[in-house]
Amino acid sequence: MKNIIRTFIFLTILYTANISISLSQVLSTDEFQKKYSETSNAQLLDVRTAGEYGGGHLTKAQNIDYRSPDFIQKLNALDKTKPVFVYCLSGGRSKAAAEVLKQNGFTTVYDLQGGYLKWTASNLPVEGSKENTNAKGYSKTDIEAILKENEVVVLDFFASWCGPCIKMMPTVDKLSQELTGKVKFVKVDANASKAVIENYKVDEIPTFIIFKNGKQVKRTTGYLEEKVLQKMITNQL
């Protein structure tokens, strides 16, 4: 009986230890910066798209797109024995990436809470930034007012440095003209409207969120052909 109890206790301790090992740490911007600066062998990983990375990133970060089909394969370029500091736009992809890192043998992983948006909002250093300082910004109150005043609203989350966003702008402008009086299109600059980005948990751009009578009815990310976006919107009319 004693042997059974000892075995049970041993397995419980081992199981608990494995759980603690498998969890990554989520750090605030200040904690992340402090920990990173104190870690001489740190590896800084940006898991956003190449376009997002090109528009600005944390200094010395290397880019491996989390949604890339060969994401796991590319992780082999990193040293599993050295700490990895991972971030994305606002935290969603980096959280998922941190789990993948742990599952693939990386011993120490730190995830930046709030991502690049929180980092830049704290005026912490970045490189390669192409932020449009003249961009119009929206507050949560602004968006709430727009939703109350219009039956169908399309929020288009974009950035001036985002290739797919720029590519879709003519389509958005065209649909906005064609559906004038029926649909309200709102272009939300990701850098100038960070509170709105956080409120709607936007973690990738372009992101389109369609509302009807103040309620979200459709959400999609990435580049869309004109016919696809048009159908998504007109289905709400």
C-alpha cells in the first residue's frame, strides 16, 4: 500500500512539474523589456507577417510568420536552449506561437502581452517604422457612435505599411461609393486607433468586421477579392 502511495505522489509531482515546464510566461511591456535587456543570450521573435514586420518591429527581432505553412520548420533556425521572446501585433498569434514553441522543445519562452501595439503605445524603441503620423484616429466612443447611427457598418482595419491593405483600398473605395447610403465604411488605422484595435481584439491586418444594428455579424482577415467582400457586405442588406 505504501509503495502505491509513493508511486502516486511521485507521478503527481512529475505531472505537476511537466505542466509548469509546458507553460510560457506572459510579460507586460515593462517586464518584457527588462527581462530581454537582462538576458544576454535572448532570441527575439516577431511572428507577424513580413508586411507587418516591414512596417516596424522591435530592434533586432527576427521574423517568422506564425501563419506560414513552414513555421515549425523555420523554428529550427533558433536555439532551443536559449530563451525566446515572442510577440505579434496585439497578442493572439504570439500566444499560439508560444505554445508551439514549448511543444517543440523550447525551454524558456516569454510572450509580450498586448504585442507590438502595446510596445509602441509605451513609446519603447522600434526600428524600420513607417507609421503615418497624419493618420486619422478613432476612439471606442467614436466607433460606438457610428454603430448607433448606421444600420450596416464595415470596419476596415489597415495600416499604411501593410501590402494587402494597400492592395484592397481601391476595392474598399469602390464598394463604399456603390453602397453609399446603405453601408457605412470606416477605415481604422491600426497605429492611430490602438484603443479600438484592442477593444475589438484585432490581431492581424487587414481585418474586416461587419456590423448590423450594432452587432457584429461577420469578421474576416487577410486579402479578399472584390466579389467576396461585396457578397459578405450585401448579404446584410
